Amino acid sequence: MDDYTVQLSHLLLFGQSLGIGFLVGLERERHANSIAGLRTFTLISLSGSLGGYISLEFERPYFVLMMLLLVIASLLVAQFKSRASEPDTTTVLAAILTFGLGYMLWADFKLLPAALAITMTAILYYREELHEVPHRLTRKDVSSFFQFAAIAFILLPVLPDDTYGPYQVFNPYQTGWLVVLISAISLTGYVVLRLLGSRSGIFVMGLLGGLVSTTATTLIYARHSKRQASFAGLAATIILLSHLVLFIRVAIVVAVLELSLLVPMLPWLVGGFALGAGYIAWHYHRTDGDKEQYRMPAFEVSNPAEIKVAVGFAISFALVLLLVAWTNDVFSHAGVYVVAFLSGLTDIDAITISNIRLFSVGNLSAPVTLTAVVLAFLANLIFKLGIVFVVGDRNVQAPVLWGFLCLASGAVTGLVLSLVRL
């Protein structure tokens, strides 16, 4: 690499450090009593980056520590001279972290510092909302978070990472890790819904409802459409949006568990998402009435981090995994498809992960895995459509039916294209 290219790459790193400091400092500048603002944070991030440059390029490891001590001393002096009635501990910690992010850029981390800077800025910006979190969560919710932490950080590390049982497909550690993954995805939606409550808009409620539970979303809003018939159009929008999230959930799970399978999966995921999103947009804009006048029904579901929910998923996953392996051995592909369809009627997470797991160990081919996952998705749509027709108003039934047909058509078309390419 020539000298010009090297200097240009170094300049880009310093530019990125300036951006990180500017981002965090911009948020701190909003607070009148803050001991450091936009300029100070920009210089602190630049100091960390300069410390990293000198320490790593000139092999002076103690230089960055010296600069960090100077930054901390300056912050303590500013804190001592501040006329604020309370110490600005948040700004001090944010400044030290910003210095560290500037240094990380020179430790061969290109994307992580920026991601952490955005996360830290969001935490600082949503100060009031985060202060309300303990008051909006119930005692049962907090206990569930402790249970989730116990599973993720205490139980999971001690689980044996070896295969057991018939067909050698059950791995306790991988099963526990999958429980943590699915619980984390669902928990994210659950927490946001608890914080927003009935104030959340139609799109937020639909998207987060898809993260928490499409079954609960479908049941609640289909039932509410009967109580308030004029709400049926918007209820259909929320239900369809929640099912649109299923494509995102599957994509995340595939990307985490078996990245090589994501490319063959994309045609049906993108096809179903695009066609479904197009129909939802068309249906939403043609819905009559004032979209802001309706009172959103309470969305009450169990916390997905509860022990019983996690254990239930682990048991169902293990049973489905063994059942798919057995039917594939005895009945070949036909057995896999039958199990996928039946399992997908109520939940697609377990059957999706089971098929991906069997693909990873070589028990299933890519075409069979893709077909089984799409069959589970179609079965899930059929089950939810049944809920809508049983408990929903007739004005919600037709939009949901046409929306599900669009989701299914896009998914099947994408599946055919994938199978042809494979």
C-alpha cells in the first residue's frame, strides 16, 4: 500500500472519530448544566483516536493511558468548578466512553465504535423515557428479566455442547442458545409495547406485535373489530403488519444460525414481504375515516422471557427436531413437509429453526429446508385466517384474506424461483 493510500485511510479514521464525538456532544449540548458539550466531546473522541494512532503506530502503549488520565483530570476539574447542584456523572462516563470509542478505531474495529456511539447517544437522548421504564414494568416483568438473564448468562454457558438422543440431532447448548435468541427478539418487542402502551400508533403496534406474537395480535384486533366495526379496516392493517414482520424474523434467524442459507431464502422472503407491503400500503390509504380517532385496545401478552415460556419453546423445539429427523428417515421428504405444515399451524419459530439445524448438520438439503419453512409459513397463515373468520367482524375478514393471499403468493413465487436456481 503506497504512502498516499495509508494517509488517506488514517484520515478517514480521524474523520470517523470526529463524527463520533460530534454525535455524542450534540446530545450533551442540549443540557444547560452539562460540563461538556459538542466541542469538548469532539475533542475527547479525537484525543482517543490520536492516542490510538501514536500508541499503535509508534509502539508507545502508555501514551493513550496518559491521554486518558489527562481527559479524566480535565473532567474532574470541570465537575469541581461546575455550579450545578448535582454532579454530572452521566457526562463524565459518556466522555470516558467516547475517548474509548475513538481509540477503538485504531484497534482494527471499523463498525463497532460507530454502532456503540449511536447506541450510547440514544440512551442519553431518551433519558426521560428510560426513567419511566421501572414504573411501566410490573414486578412480574422484572422477575422475568432476571430469569432471562439467568438463562442467558448462567445456565447457557454450562450446558454441554454435544449431541444426544436418536439421530444425534439434540444439542443442549445450541437449544439453549436458540431459546435466548428467540426470547431476545420477542422481548425487544414486548418491552417497547409495555413502554408505549395504547399510545403507540397503528404501524408501531403492528410491527411490534409481530415481534411479540402474531397470534395474540390477530386475536386481539380481530375481536376488537367486532366491538367497533368502524375500526375493522385499521385492525386488518395491524394484523397484516404483524405478519409482515415474520419475514424479518425468519431472515434474522437464518442469518444468525446458517448464513449460507440466507441467499437461497431471500427470494421468498423478499417476494412475500414486497407483495404484502404493497397491499398493506394500498389498503391503508383507502381505509375510510379519521385514522387517529380510535382508541387502541390493550395489548396484554405474557412476557416472553418467563421461564415457563422459554422452557416450553425448548421442549417444543427438541420434539419438532426429533420428529422432523425421524420422518425424514422413515418417509423421506414427504414426512418433513407434513410435520412442517402441522407444526407451522401454531408457531413457525420451532419448525424453522429445526429445519435450519438439520440442514446445518447435513440431514436436509437446501430445497427441502426451504420448502418446509414456506409450508410452515403458509400453514400459519391458514391458522390465523381461521381466527379472523371466527372472532372478527366481516369487514376485517376480506382485507386480511386478500392480504394473506398476497403474502402467500409472493412467498410461493419466490420459493419457485429459489428451487429453480438450486
